[in-house]
Amino acid sequence: MTLEICPAHELIFQGPFNINSSVTLNLANRGDAYLAFQFKTNASPNLRSTVKRGFLEPYAEENVQIILLPEQADHPYNESSQYRMTVHWTVISDISMNDIDNFWKSNASNNQDIHHIHLKCVLTNENSADSFAPGNNTKQISQATQTSPMIPKRSARLFSGWTHSFTHIRPHRSQRLTSAESPTSIESPSLQKKSRFLSRFKKTKPLSITIGHGTISVEQGDITKQKIDVIIGTLIGNTIDRKILKEAGSEANDTFASEYERNPHSLIIPTPPGHLNCHRIFFIKWDPYANGIRLYQAVADFVWNIVQNVIAHDFQSVAIPIGGEQESTDTLKIIIEAMIKSIQKQIIIRKLSIFVKIVVESDEQFIYSSLCEKILMLSNNDLSETALQSVATSELIENDQLAYVISEHTDEYQAVLTQFDEQMRYFYTQIIQIERIENKRWYLQYLAHKDEFKRRLGKDTERILYHGCDEQAANNIVAKGFSRNFAGQHGARWGYGVYFSSRAGYSDAFALPNKHGEKRMFLANILIGESALGNPSMRVPPVGFDSTTDGSHIFVIYHDAQAYATYLIVYK
């Protein structure tokens, strides 16, 4: 049984250290037994982990952020003491154990098979190649020169046949690969021909196309030099886009630091523009540690959060950075495909008049050429709203059937009926049928969201709630999921989103009968995350929150993949 960690020996923290600095540590269980782990440090409270202890299932992985808090004026970081993070781990014999705190209290002291992995902390100044490991008086000087700058080491490992790389849409880096070090890619003849055509576009002249009432533009340049309503910065775990904060100045830095301290799990942290030529900076959190379809969904969610917050604040234009010099060609293709298609989908389905600029902060021509190729393809295949929604709902469905009637003689049927009957006993006379929903695409999106919520919040916030509606709405939900496009039809007292309740009797009021007197109510899994008290003006949750509530039984969600309908109950 083995616990593998990456990085394996050192945690390299990038300065400056007046704000949080963090490193992502990947834990991987390489055996067929359950493992327990916990983190210890000799530098508390300056050094901490987002997850203090936990369990790892066989062959499972988890990414943990190791955070170095800002240094204080009276206690600056120096070389006088050695900072270290230690990972303790052991094999679990009792897999029924579900309380990690009690496990370490009751078993760890008597367990002779506890393993220890010691990680030394290395602090690196942002503006120099010098670094020091606290406790080591000899500085580690990089051998890089101005013509061959040092590129921080990164890990790429193969998991289940997929290439797992630790950053996808990268924050801006001041260092660049030299042409000799630039990764090569194998392009198809058609892409090579298209790239030769696209090479005529200069960096200062972006390529733009109109999609519906909106515009998508691509250019190579500097995200901090854009004149636009909103500039996007990436927030990956606790790692931020440092160049944007540096160029924006102290006002943006101070706002970010205070907002992050209050709401470390927020999906978005807005700051004033500072010295940048925009109205706002949005730091959007996303999860790049994914493969295949989950990576695609992570990018789609990233785009959704951007667009949702831009329109909620009445802005009309946004600039999104993309880097990726060290990504594999396959990874970049997924990111580019997901980004362009997601932007197109948001513009068409929401009928948005918005200008979206993708700023390529990389000298790698493949990224720019691929983006341009994708948007040129969009211009030749301008999909209607109906066509795009049809593609979106059928892309991963293996057959046309999305709901299955459950036999009333099964335990599954009786379990759903019992739960429904507990609250609705005196409000219905007959169960017509109970259907199990099996929308594969929707379910995969929901699972990706569920994983992200659990990693970000460190807890399970899934709730089983009710949603009543008319027959036509129910058919749309089965096919396409819960959609915010219909938000506000029955009021928006607690926010402009999709409403659910823990009280079936309340949801019954919205289950309008059809001509046969049949009503419909969904039993759904909902990710409420951190929930705030709502009000009618809210089109997105407040910073630091994922949903809104009445403080009792009503919950309002603002992302379509934040809920998954498991059963549809048809009754009178």
C-alpha cells in the first residue's frame, strides 16, 4: 500500500508574501486498501492545509492546498527557522470508520504502521531567481540567464490513461519559454494550412466574429493592458493571478485580501480596477485538475461563472486570459474547444449582446491559431437557439429515453413513495407513476459540480429537495435539466434563480395540473453549498455563497448543473 504525493520533497512558495501564497499537493492512493492521512506543521499558524485530515479510497486522489499566510511586519519570513509540512498516513483496517478525527485520536497512538513524509518549504521571490529555504543560510541560485529564463518545474503523470497536468488556464507568468524550449505539436494538414492563413493576423489586430447579438474576439497580448469593462483573473484553489494584482496596485490587492479572508471558498472575488483600464476585476475560481469530459465541464463552468457575473453587474464586455505553454496538445484542444463552444452557447441561448475577448498570453502560435480556427468555424456554422439546445441535450445521450417508469413492486418505488407520503399524505389521492431520470449528460455535469463543491468547501452540502411544476416544464427539465432561463415566472422573492423546497406541500402549490388533473413534482439532489439570505434583487449569490435561502425551507440555485432531478412523481 502506497501513498504517493506530488511534489514529493519540497513545497515551493512564490512571493511576494504580503498575501496568501499556496502550493497544490496531490495525494494519490496507489493501493487497494483505504488510507487515512493528516497534516502536521512546525510553522502553525503561518502554514496550514485546506484539509487537515481525511480518508482516501483505493486508487483515489485528492488535491490539497498548502497555504502560507501573509507575513507580519513584526514577524517577517526569514532564514532563521526551518518551515516544514509533514504528511502522516496509514492503512485503515476498519473501513466502516467514518469519523476521521476520532480515528486519529483512538487509533493513531497505538498504530505502529504510521508513515511520515516530510516536505521542506522553499520561499521564492517573485522578481528574482533567488530562493531560500528557511533554516538554510545558503541561497539557491538559479542557473537561468536572461536568454534562458528559469521555468518552474511542473509535474505531469499518467492516471488511467489520461494526461494529468497541474494547471490548464494558467495565470500570467512574466517568464517565457525561449523558442528553443517551446513545446512542439503535430498538426493536421488542414490545421497547418489554416495556421499559415492565420499567421497574417498581427498581434495588435484581433480576429472577431459576430455570434447572435454578441461578439467573440481573439488576440495575442497582455491581459493587464486591455481597455474593457471586466478583466478576468484566475483563482485556482488558493493560487491567484499575481500579475493582475501587481499591475492593479494596492487598492485591488487590499480588496482581494480582505474579501478572500472573509470568503475563502467563494467562486468569485471582485475587486476595483486600480491602475487597470477596466471597471472591475473578477477573480474566478475554477478546478483545472480534471481529465477528458471533466476538464471540458470545468472550462464550461468557468465560462458560465464569468458570463453570469458580467451580466448580473450590467457589464457589456469582458477579457479572459489563456496561457498554457507547457500543456499537452490534447489538453489544449479540450480547453479551446470547451471555451469557444461554451461562450457561443451562453451568447445564443441567453440572447446576449456581449463582447468577449480571449487574450492569448503566450507566444505559442498553436494556441492562437487553434482559437482563431474555432471561431472561424463558428462563423460558418451559426447555430440557432433551437439547434444549439438540441445538440447540448443529446451530445452524450446513448438513446432517446431519459426517464423510466419504476414498477410499484420494487423497493426503489416504495422508498420514493414513503418519502413523498410522509409530507403529502393529506394532499394527494393517487400516485399515477414514479419515473427515474437517467439523463447522462446532465448527471455527469452534476457529478463534476459535486466533486468541485466537496473539494472547495471540505464538506458535503448535497440536499434532497422538491420542485413542483406543470407538465410542459417537467418534460423540458427531464430533457435539459433545470434552467435559469425560466427564473422569475413565479416570482423572485429570494433571488432570481431556480427554487426548491424541503417541504413537498410547498412545492405542490407550483405543480399545476394538466387537463387530466395530473400533477408533477421532482425529487432532486441539490448542491446548496454556502447559502445566504436572499432578496428579489439577487441575480447571483453574494460573494462567498453558492445559493440563497429564505432561512427555512426554500433554496435558490443559480447554476443549472447545481441540481439533478432523480425522480419525477406524477400524482393527483
